[in-house]
Amino acid sequence: MSLIAARQRFLDSHLTVSSEDLIVYLSTQTHSLGAKGTMILGLNYRLINVDASTRWGVTGRMVKTAYDEDRKQGKWPFAFSKLIWIVCVMRMGWFTGLLSVGTIGTTSSGANDHIEEIGPISTS
């Protein structure tokens, strides 16, 4: 439900952006429901690769790098989601309304996203 609301809020405030240009960020640790949910909603998604060096969690730098790359390609990132145990923040700002849903304990590895890094990026 939060993804539907974020999509609508973003499109309402960016009238020249097409829904085909929207992109959702998912981690490689995201439960398969994440990808399935974006496909059901007709959204594109990008997997952010994580590994042992980040303790299997997404870092703020990863989100910012992906965002910068996608903007250069004309894509509009508007959500980062894991869709498991969640902490949710939605603000307007530098990311023009990035919905951040980070994970505290993934199903596959018990990984935690680096919420302390992602939160300030998505709300700055």
C-alpha cells in the first residue's frame, strides 16, 4: 500500500514524468515479494547488490550511487524497499519524495540495511 501511495504522490508532484520512467530500488536480499509487487504495479525495479563487505545490508552510498546513475539515464527513482520487517520514512526533499523501506533482519541472512545512512540521504 505504501508503494502505491508513494507512486501516486510522486506522479502528482511531477506532472511531466511518466510512470514508465519510475524505478524502485530493491536489494539482492529482498524477499521475492518485492519484485513481484513492483511487477504487479507495473513498475520497473533495480536490484542493489550487497555482499559480506556491507554485512549484506544496503548502504547510503549504494542508494546515492544508484540514484545518480538512474537520473543520468532519465529514470526517476522514487522508492527503496525490502518489504519484510520494515522501518518507513517518506519525505519530500533531495530525492523528491523517496519512500525508504529498509530492513532490520532479512529472511535469507538476517541482514540489516544501514538505516542510519539511508535515512538522512532520503530525507535531505
